[in-house]
Amino acid sequence: MTHRIHLHPLAAALVLAISAQGSLAHGSDHAGGLASQAAPAVKAPYDIVHTKITTEGNTAVFHMAVSGKAGALKPSKSGKLAGASVFSYVWPTSLDPSTVGFEPKSGILAFAVTAHPDFDDTPLFDEDGDGNPGNDGKLWHSHWVVLQPDEACGPRALKVVDIPEGSKPRVPKTWPGLPLLIDSPGWQPSFRKGTLQVRVPFDDIGAVQEARFDGVTAGLRVNASVHAPLLCVVNVFKVASGDLSLPGRVGR
């Protein structure tokens, strides 16, 4: 029997925000997770062919494989924050944002690995070890983000949720102080040839084990006016499932 997945309205908006790029593949060389057909039209470092989340004890392992060298392509530096580009590998999930310390039901919780040479958003960590924690945005690093649709980013487009001035929503302890629902937890991504992997510990791994997920590669951009919406999704490179139906099941 085939079961249809009924998406939360925000997840449905995310489906409309992107175009399907390739269909779900079921290759015999794929063990668990989501297999995707290679797409020549997508730049190889962002051409997803395999997405998976597994658990080991209280640790979730986020895995993505691409047809080229993972992490090999980063945005060009523009020299200013306004209009700065962000490249990302993203695992949208069905987890409630409260799982990692945000307000409940505040949007779509996604784990992301990003690089952006024009600004740093991990003030608690010195990724390159040079003694300056404020110059590491060009290096790949991890975030939790909460996404919502916002027409100000474009027709049916998404943004990282803004925090209005004067508002004090619940945020994780490693929130970087930006006016966004974003967390900079410091979990370091590992790149090896065509694969990317991040190990993320949880207090309650049970919630993760029941979650659904998908895989996305995308470009984001800081608003040219540096005002809300501050960070918009402007270019989806590829979606692992093809339709962002979150078909992945953790550990399967």
C-alpha cells in the first residue's frame, strides 16, 4: 500500500518554492536513506546523489553525497555584507524547532552546512585557529535554521525567520546574536571526496529517530538593504527527493 505524506502548510509552501529537479532513484548501490539520479545540469559539488540521517547512541549523523567533490565550490567574495551570497547543504526535517531550542511551531527546522566569505556568524568558535573568531565565514560550518515563506524574498520564496526588533523569542544557547532564528552550534562538517558528514549530539535522540527528512543544496543571499527579510533562499540547486516530500526516515 502506498501512503501519501501530508505536509505541514509551511512544508507545502517550501514545495511550491522550488522546482522538482530529478526523480527519486532506487539504485542497488544505495544503502538506506534517499538515492537521487545525477543531474548534469546541476554543478557537480551540489548534485545530490545520496542523503541520509542515521543515529549512533545519542548522536545523529547527517550524510550527503554529490556527483562531484563536496565542498569544492564556494561563493565569490563581494567585500560587503549587503547582497552577500551563501552556499549551503541542507537537511530539511519534520522536527519541531523546539527540539533544538527555538520557539515551538515557529517554522521548518533544517540543519545546514554553509560557507559565505563576506561575513562570520559563528562568534563562539575560531574555526581556522588564528585567534580571531570573527573571520571564519569562508570555511564550511554548521547551523540550525528555521525557515518560513516570505513573498518579500520573491514569489513563493523562503527566508530564515527574522527576529523583529524588541522581540525576544526562545533561542538556543549558541545563538550567534543575529536577528534571525539561526543557531551556530559548532558541529564541524567533514568532507571526503564526494561526501559530507556531520555528527550532531542530542539530549533526546528519540525525537530524531522518529523524524522525516530530505536533502537540498541551495544558495541564499543577504538582503541588499540588510533589513528584514535579512536572509532569503534565492536559488535551489537540487532537491534529493525531487519534490521535497520529506520521504527520508532516520536510520532507514
